[in-house]
Amino acid sequence: MKLTGVYKIQTHEQLKAIADPLRTKILMNLVKEAYTGQQLAEMLGIQRNNIYFHLKELEKHGIIQVVRKEEKNGIVQKYYRAVAGRFIPEAHLLPSADLVETSRQVFMETVEVTRTKIENASAVSFALDSTNETRRKNIASTYHFHATEESFHAFVEEFRQLINKHFTMQTGENAETPELFEEKHYYMSLIAFRDDNENITIQ
């Protein structure tokens, strides 16, 4: 199941449902792929009863849904998935301190996931290679630039098109085996936001 489109949060109850940091983590995982409550509990290191409570809250408010059921050892397992790939609030819900912190949490979680990916990656991912000096096997860069909102949005759209043009995207359980196409797995993390603290130096 590939997610597309944007879901508009319409009520304060929905907003509160995703404001919890743990539910933000759950939702981020369910945007990427369908999981059972047991799988999420193991991934996030929390008790199963606790995870099911949060899943019920997200499902009750229409943020996630059951996409399939499988029977295993006589027990029916539900697979949950986010209803969209992106969530934005209706105008009447703004401004919202809860939403700001939820959005910040998504960014922090993205950083943590990337850190874990780097720590667990094989040595070949970072080994120096002098066989072709004009090609890069990886990239780690940061950029600080000035832009209008229009030009920034244009960049984001062009970046999305560029990704689709050059790469075969992995889509969870429906992903093709890359070896069949002589492809390798790559991981890319992109984070960009307005930074008004341009004079602050990160040590």
C-alpha cells in the first residue's frame, strides 16, 4: 500500500491525538509501512498493552486504519497504516503550540532514525574508494541559504521529481529485490526548515 496525498486535521481532538511524542513515533512508522501492535511494541521498546492504547486513540480519530488482518497461531493480527503520507491542520486550528512541538518531534525522530542507520551501516558504506575520483559513494553536507517561500517550495517539488526520475523507491512489503536489477540499497535523510538563528554557531 503506497501512501499519497495529504490528510487535513479538522478537530482539536485529532490534533491532541497526534501531539503525544510516542504517538508521533508510531505515526511516523505507520507512514512508512504497515505494522501490527506487537511489531511496533518491539520496535519502540514499550509494553504491548501501552501500544494498543495509543493505536486505538489514533484509529478512533481517523489518523490510522487497519489495512489487513492475518491469522497466526489462532490469533488474528491487525496491520495498521497511516491514512496519508502527510498531515496538516485546517486553518482554524492555528496557531497551535501542540502542533509546533509535534512537528519538532517529527524532525528530531528523523534525526534519531538517521543516526541509528549510520551506526548500524556496514563498513563498505563509508570506506574510501579511489578507483573513480569523480564519483561519490555517499554524501554528508549541510547548507545555509536565503530563499523566498516560493523558491523553497519549488525546490522541494523539483527534488521530489528528481528522486522519482533517478531512483527506484522502496515501498515496504511491496519493494522489489534490488539484486534483481543490480541495484544497491541507499538511505537518504533530508531535513530543511526556516532558521532565524543564523548567527548561532553549532559546536
